[in-house]
Amino acid sequence: MNTVEIKKVLKEQKEYFDSGKTLPVEERIIALESLKNCIIKNEALVSDALFKDFRRPGFEAYATEIGSILEEINKAIKEIKSWVAPVKISTPPVLFSSKSEIIHNPYGLVLIMGAWNYPFALSLVPLVGAIAAGNCVIVKPSEVSSNSSKVIARIIKESFDQKHIRVIEGGVEIATKLLSQRFDYIFFTGGTTVGKIVVKAAAKNLTPCTLELGGKSPCVVNDASNLALVAKRIVWGKFINAGQTCIAPDYILVKKDLKEDLITNLQNTITTFYGANPEESYDYCRIVNKNHFDRLTLLMKSGKVVFGGKTDKKHLYISPTLITEVTWKDKIMKEEIFGPILPIITYDNIDQVITKMKKQEKPLAVYLFTEDSYLQTRIKNETSSGGLCINATILHTTNMELPFGGVGNSGIGKYHGYFSFQTFSHQKAVMSKSFWPDLDISYPPYKEKLFLLKKIWG
Ligand code: NAD
């Protein structure tokens, strides 16, 4: 699609939005129902695309994408009437004869740009919020997971009037063309480097943005008890989608005397989950493409591989791999891993961990395994991250009542459930005052009135 065609699409969407068709709540519900039905109808196509892109097992396809999108849609349909209802706000006595409220206006034209690792969820979950808030939307899925991108385009074409919601597929070139247009809101999921490009482009038009980015999410293991269960929860969160998850535990920080025990438990769990040869497991994914495969195999050269380390470029396979003896100076500790390689670093006391976390960029998630409530409180209060999950991995993002988003380098803004609706709505302050009575106190001439004002405001 060239720039002239993109401009035409935007013009049509602007006209559609200005016609007011997206405003009635009933219309928003119809749009959400339509998306839901289309996803259910095309569930097999979605699973199939995810299998082609990642060899993703059906269970993970449903749990991480199809199910979570349907859950978001169901919640929006159920709660949208209360979300759009004006929020009554108290008004101070000095503003007597006035009423205050917050109302939610849609922004208008929204651009959603997705990342490749959970292609459906990262395009369609924000879309649910954008529809619920009453916007017109252009979705640009990632070109990297190309099979999924095609199915997203098909689902959206089947579900909506293209003037309302439309997919524009493509890579960097299309993304650049889209970003050069004026949108009313941009919702971006991807890496920090591209996030900065998005913000720069948005700044030209003062377009507000949400940036859902990544980073290195640490996983701290502090207690000797329950190491088998701890390993189970870490292995699940790390190796789901072969580690290609923005909130995957990026590396483990383990108390020195627990290291060997933890490694044994991690090895046992990997074998229990994926068998002695994970290459033969139906439940273990592949790396998305050769570029990422090459990037990951380079990262594996850091430290010492103590488990796994098997690769097959032809089939984009990298086995679940544990690495020790890495230092903070190694390449693997300087960039987000985003693959099935798990470095393990030891610490002597928790102060070292907290000091290190404060020096690092703020991550999207922190995982902490301990039953020590004092330590839990310290990590809650003394460290900054998009989210914190205690004694589990990833699960905090599955509760739609919690906001999902980063902080600092891991992102700006939040979504899921009601937070998505808020993100895609402008919260407008409205005050309505009656004509009478109309006291003279605030009008000039001010003589003698300052005293009275100070009395009222105390
Ligand atoms: P990416 O930044 O390369 O791409 C994201 C989107 O930006 C794609 O649609 C792509 O086409 C577009 N894009 C790429 N280069 C561009 C450029 N130069 N100019 C304009 N647009 C461009 O990210 P990715 O590789 O798809 O995803 C991996 C990253 O995303 C990781 O860092 C991961 O942590 C992060 N991520 C974050 C979340 C989250 O919810 N916070 C979820 C998934 C992935």
C-alpha cells in the first residue's frame, strides 16, 4: 500500500468516526460480538497459523492467545455499560450550583502496531479496548509471524466494515508510512529501539502513545524450601513459546548455596515437561526465524552451558538451555534474551540484588520466589518494574483486573480489561453550572474580596 492509498484509508476512517457510528454502546457491543464470533469460527485457522509460525502446541495457542482474547471480549461486552457511564465527582462548596463529572470520549483514529511473539493477542487484545472506547482502528500486525498476520487480516476483514477497523499488513516500510500520518492515538508493542522511533514520529503531531516494550526480567530465588515447585514454575514461564515472551524470566538470580539444587530441579523439570529430547516434544516451540536463531546461538557462547545447548538451524530448534558462569559484562546479560536460554547468576545477600536492580533498566516484570514476607515487602517497595509476581511467573498478566504495562525502558502506559478502555478514551472533565445564583465574589472589581476568598479556601 502506498502513501496515497494509506491517506485514503485514513480519510474514510475519519469520515466514519465523524459520522458518530462508533459512539452508541450498542454498536460497540455488536462490533465486539462480531469479532468474538469470527475468532471462534476461525479458531482452527488461528491455531494452524501459530503452528506454522512457531510450531505452537494447540494448548498454548488457546491459553496464550485465543482464550485470552475471548476473555477480554467477554469482559468488555459485560462491563462496557458501566465503563462508559459518566463518573460523578464531588464539587467543593465554593463552586456551589455546579455539578462535576468525568466522561470518556474516544480519541478517534487509532493505530495499533503489534509484535510477532503473540501475534493475535498483541493485535487483538488492544483492539478490544479501542473498540469498546468507540474508536476507528488501523491494525498493523508484525510481518515476522507472517502466517498469523494473514489470519489477523482475514478475521478483521470478515468482522468489520473496513472504514471502522482495518488491517494494513507489512513491515518496516509500511510501518514508517503509517507513522508519518496523523493518528489520534498510537498503541505500540515491540522493542525499545523501535518504541523510540514511534514516539519520535508521534511527537510531530503530539499524538499520545502507549508503548508496550520489553527488557530483561529477573527471577530471584531466595528460599531453600519448595525448590522443585519453584523450578516447575520458572521452567513453565521461561520455555513457553520457546522463551519468546516479553515477560519471560530473562535470567535467574539465586542465593549462592541454592544454586546446585535449583539447577538439578530445573533440569528434572525440563525433562518432565518436554522429555529427554525436547526436539521430539509436541509441546515445545521453534524460534520464529533464522535471524533470531542466529542471534540466540551467538548469545549461547556466553558462560558455560550446563544443560541443553542443542541447536538445529534447519528446523529453527534451540533446546531449553541453562547457562552458568556468566558475568554482567557478557552479551547475554546486556540484551533481552527472548529465547530458550536461561542464565543463572548467584548472590550472597538480597541487598546485592536490590542494588543491582536499581542500576539496571526497569524491567517489564520481576519474579521473586520467597515466603519471607519482609523480603517480599522490600522488593515491592524498593524496586521498580512494570509488574511483580511473587512465587509464580507470568500469571500476574493473566488477571484482567490488574494493569499490564512497563515503566521506564519497558514501556509507557497500561492495558487489559478496564485499563484498555481507559487507555483508548480521553477522560474529559465536565462541569455544569446553573445560571442562578451568580455571586459576584470572583469578578472584578476585587476590592475587599481577597479577604473573603482566603476565608473560604482556608
Ligand atoms: P519490533 O520493535 O521489532 O517490532 C514491533 C513492530 O514495529 C512490528 O509491527 C514491526 O513491523 C514494527 N517495526 C519494526 N521496525 C520498525 C521501524 N524501524 N520503524 C517502524 N516500525 C518498525 O519488536 P518485535 O521484534 O516484533 O518484538 C520483540 C520485542 O517486543 C521484545 O523486546 C519484546 O519484549 C517486546 N514485546 C513486548 C510486549 C509487551 O506487551 N510489553 C509483548 C510482546 C513483545
